[in-house]
Amino acid sequence: MDKIIGIGKAGCEIAEEFAEHPEYRIYKIGTELTSRADLCLAPRANMQQYEEHLDKAEVATYLRSVEDDSEVLVILQGGDPVAGVVLSVLEEIKGAAISLLYVVPEIGLLALEQERDHKISLGVLQQYARSGLFEMMYLVERPKVEEILGD
């Protein structure tokens, strides 16, 4: 991996952990409410609104240094509404060797809409993995991530 793309609060926080290693180029996409994001998106109510209102030209400009020979790790958490931008991000970097780190949220703590969004995201991304879009797809449970990284 030479490039790390964090999407959403958890994705940006995990990507930030890689920043201390100079061999990685870090990209962070989140909302205005996520202070760690470099590409800040206006807050939206749900995944569909993030997908519909995404400025794809802005994403293309932000990710312009991700080239076809890049090895990219995309990190996001299921149930996070901003994860609705992941398909557009993947479209921009489709020539790169992509791996995905999907943080499985604690289902018992999710609202019904977040649980639905998690199931949809995971299902779609698993289909992408089966189709060969990803080199690897890693699933990790949020409590394990917190155990490793701390709060």
C-alpha cells in the first residue's frame, strides 16, 4: 500500500494512524463535523443524500494523485451515512490496486436506518469483492479496532 483513503469519522481516524509513516499518502474524506477530514462534505441526513449531492469533480481533483499503478487501502465504517460516497470514490480510483478495510459497527448500538445502511453497504461491497474489484477486503469489528487504537 502506498495510499490510504479514510471515509467518514472512523475511516479518517484509522487513516490518521498511518500518517506517522512517511511511505503512505493519506487522504481523508468526511463531513464538516469531522475535523480530521481534508475533503470536507456538507452534512447530509443519510447515505443516499451523500451519494446524490457529492461533487464528483471535487473528489476527482482531490484524488488526482492516485494513479493506476497505486496500491490503495480504502477504510470506512458501515452505518456511517458518509459511506454513501464510497462508490464514487472507487470509481475515481478504479485503475489502482484497491484493498478495502470495512469496520463492522456494533449492531446493537445502531439506529434502524444505520443498521439498514450497514447491511446495504456491506452487501454491495462484498459483491464488488466477488467481482474482483478489490485485491483484498478486510472486515474488522469496531470493538477490536477500539481495543487496538484506543478511544
